[in-house]
Amino acid sequence: MARQVQGLSEREGQDLRKDPKVIRLMANLMAQGAVMLEQTCPICGLPLFRLKNGDVVCPVHGKVYLVSSDEEAREVEIDETLRQVEYMAATKIREYLRQGEVDQVSDLLNVMEAAERVMRLRMERAEKVRAQRAPLPQAEAKKGGEVKEEEKEEQE
């Protein structure tokens, strides 16, 4: 996304909302099923869009993370750093393999595996937290209520 509009983000002082390239990008996002959000990009002020896969993007700056607390911001930073570590290690591995330096690859594979383990553990922890915070689905809530009524009848 950010590659498509290279140079646009450097235009300080100009209203990007009037730029034909930006307008075309926003129209393309909507044509692909993205939904325009009321939140704006903290860098350029353009409206943000939620893609069908759930990602939030700025038409100029690409992927954006919406957070509601400093803790959430730190979590996103850590996740993004782990992804970058994994990407950089993979890029370096490719470079070493092209150069025939296979002996250099094992250390980078260990780095990638460690980053992947940390990401997996973080995802599992986040799932547990979400599960603890999530309300019971309607069917389960009703079922729980019915059981309580049955218990009342048994007590009478």
C-alpha cells in the first residue's frame, strides 16, 4: 500500500484529501470492500479504512493499529518487532543461501524459531485473556438460566 503512493506522504502542508492519486486509492479501497472509518491517520489526517481481512489501513501510510491504551500500544509494538525480526532473518537467510554460505544459516534459523515461539505464546496468552473477558453466548446464558430455574423447582 505505502509503495503505491511513494512520495505522497512527504508533501507536508498540502491537503492530501484533494490529491487525485489519494482519491483514486480511497475509491479503490472502497471498491474492494473496505469500509471507511471515522478515525483518521495520526500522521496525515486521512480517513482510515478497515479491509475485509480486518486490517486497518491509511491510503498513504499503509497498515495502522488502533489501540485504546498504552498497554495495548506496547503489545502491538512487541508483536510488530517480532514480525520484523522474523522477516529480517528470513531475508538474510535467503541472501546467505544465494551466496552459498550455508553455515551462516543455522543461527538465523534459531532466531526465527525463537521469535515464532514467542509470538505463539503471546497469541495463546491473548486468546486466554479474550476468553476470560468474553461474555457467554446467548444460548449458554439461557441454558444457565434454565438450570437455575430447574434447581428452584427442585428445592420447592
